[in-house]
Amino acid sequence: MSDFLRSYLTVGLFGGLAVLMAVLILGLGKVLRPTRAQRQKYISYESGVDPVGDGWEQSNIRYYIFALLFVMFDIEIVFIFAWAIRLEAFGFFGLVEMAIFIFILLLGLLYAWRKRVLRWV
Amino acid sequence: MIAVLSSAPSAVGVLADLSYWQQTVIKAGVVAVVIPTAALILGYVFLLKMMSFVQSRLGPMEAGPHGTLQLLADGLKFLQKEDIFPEKSDRFVFAAAPVMVLVSTFLLYVALPVGPDAVVSDLDAGVFYVLAVSSLSVVGILMAGWASANKYALIGGLRAAGQLIAYELPLVLAVVGVIIQAGTLNLQGIVLAQANGEIFGWGAIGFPYIFTQFAGFLIFLIAIQAELTQPPFDMPVAESEIVGGYQVEYTGFRFLFFFMGEFGTAFVFAGIASVLFLGGWYVPGFDVDSNWLNLLGPIVMLVKIMAVSFLVFWFRFTYPRFREDQLQKLAWKVLIPVALANIVITGILKVAV
């Protein structure tokens, strides 16, 4: 196995380790804890009042536009990362290219700002 | 004494001669011990004691000398609590959510270097990996909020997602300045670049990037504060509004996993900040691949991590909670433009100088 794949095998193993640790601790808890079922214990908590309606109510999450902006910016950042590593090799050319790129990005942000979608309503 | 000192570095050196599987087992054991310990240290030193002193009280004093064993006692208590699944909850997702948060914390520790050889896995795209994995915990939080079938929990989960959307960008953009200067994504490479650098032609202490990336460091600190959902960015768990948000239906150790995840992640994020901005494990005056650094590096890193954590918790105890609109405003109208300007200026200086 190549070193590259092996370094990510370690990542996978550590994910498994976390699950194992959770299972071990909860298993130990299972030995120690009591189980006395009462109907009231399993009702959703709403500050002591009997719950009204369903837990999965529809609500306005309000940040739909923010989420779209986030996706846009997040993808641009992938390009910025690739450019940042190689900036020394690209030199002045790379700098101008990225200046234009970030300018367009900022223009988009300014447009959103001017259109008042960055305002929480 | 001298014999102990001279044999200790070679003990770390021996690790490199073991096979992959033997190394992995040892490292897994170390990390499995370090994460709860880190959560306990940060929890005791900062959450219990420093918070008490900030608020002019003594904090826990009974369990152990000065209350040192308080968190262990709490852990034992949580272990014995009844395990309750709300009847309307989605049981599988409800059980998986805290584990997801814990997985995210474990994966973060994989990339954190504390010495020339003392790293679990020296990933080529270290910084990128850390930023990607750190957002996994928000998936866990969203799962917890949704699966609880509780209105408070749902609101908390959605608030956490909104906060991630706003503060993931400054976090990532703040790091780009460091990457431009170091020219690599590898965390060890970034430490070496700082160790070999010079400040105005004087290289005695290396070149910690905090001197040139101070704006980046501040943005990074603010963004990790938000990622950790600590006050003043604790809208998702706001106990006075939505009684703990996504944690409201969790009992016993399932609840404590969120706590362990939060403090374990605070520890490792402080470590990442020290690696990126404060020079990492490098001690001035040593050769960068000297075996001594495998021994001194973890100690230096611990000191730096405690220093950065102190800043994080200082903000936490000092400022009141942000409102959601103020939170989004700070991210989109201040942090992101400043971070973009920082990238452009760093790029210009890198090419011109």
C-alpha cells in the first residue's frame, strides 16, 4: 500500500476508534445505569408543558440566501487554496489573475450587500 | 538522571522503527487517552476555575484539592444516568449524532503535529483536511437537532447550521494567508517554514506567522469560537432561550459526548492555531529534526495550546451572546472582506518582496 493511501487508512481507523470508544463507554454505562420505564419520561421536553403539535414543525429558517452565498464562496475558496500553494511559482502573473478573481468575488458580495440580502429579516 | 534524559529521546526514535500496525496501535492508545484528558484539563482550568474567578466566586472546592476531581465525579455520575430516547425521536439518528461529533474530534487529532516524528499521520493536505473534518461536528449537531423531534432541539440545530454557514468562510480564508507564506498545505511543512524563516534577516527565533498574519490570527480565533458554539456565539445552545438547543433530549453519557467533543475540539483547534500562527512545536536553538524536539515539542505545544485556549475562554466569559442578525452581519460584512483583503495584501507582499 502506498504511503499516501496508508496515511488515510490511519484516518479511517481513527474514525473507527471514536465509534469504538463511544460503544465501550455506553456499554459500561448499560451495566451501571437503572432502567425504570415510565410513560412521562419519553414525552418531548417543552419546559414542563405538554407538547403542542409535532416536533418537526415547519419553520422559516431565514438563511436560504446566506446558504446559497456560502456554497458559492466555498467553491471559490478551493481555487484560492490551489493558487496559494503555488504563488511563488506563478509570480506576478498569478497575482494579477487572483486579484481579478477576488475582485469579481467581492463584486458579488457587494451586489448581495446592496440588494440587502445580507440583512437578517 | 542523565541516563534517563539521554534514553528518553531515543525511546521516541524507536517508534519510527516499528511496523505500521504497531505504530498505529500505540498512537491510537495515546490519542484515546489525550482527548478525554484534554477535555478534563480545559474543563477544569478554564470552565470551572477561570470562569469562577472571572465571576468573583471560588467554583467547586469539595471534590479533591481545589475541586480538581469535580469533572471525574461528574463523569461517574453521568455514567449512571438512565438512557432515555424520546418516543417520537428517530432512534438511529438520535444515537448516531453524539458519536458523529466524537468522530469529528478524533479525526482532528490525526493531523495535529507535536514533534518532528510525533504526529499520528502526516497528511499532505493537512490544513485542508483539518478544515474539512472540523465541519463534520456540525452535521452531528444538525442530526441531533432533527432526530430529537423537539422544537427547541430543532431550532438549536438550525441555528448551528446557520452559524456554520457564516463562520466557515472566515475560518478558511484566514488560513490562506499562512498557506501563501509557507507555500504548503502540510502542517509539518508549515512548522518547518516558520522554523527556517527569518524576521528582517534575523533568524534566531524562526518566524512565527503571527507577526505578519495578525489579522488572520484574530479572524481565526473568532471563527473557531463560533465553530465551537461558545459564548458569545452560543446561539445554538442558548440555555436561557432554547434550554440547551440540540442537547435538550440527551441524557447521561450521550450528553457528555457533546461536551467532550466541544472541549476536545477546543483543545485541538488551539493546537492548530499554534501550528499555523505561533510556530508549532519548534524550539529556537534546536535542529529541526533533532530527536530532542520529539520530547520538548509536546511540552511547548501544550504551553501554546493553553495560551490560545486562555484567549478563547477569555472571550467566552467576557462577552454577552450575539443576536442572530449581529452574528451574520459580523461574518459577512466585517470578517470576510477583511480576510479577502488580507489574502490580496499577503499575495502582493509575497510576490513583490
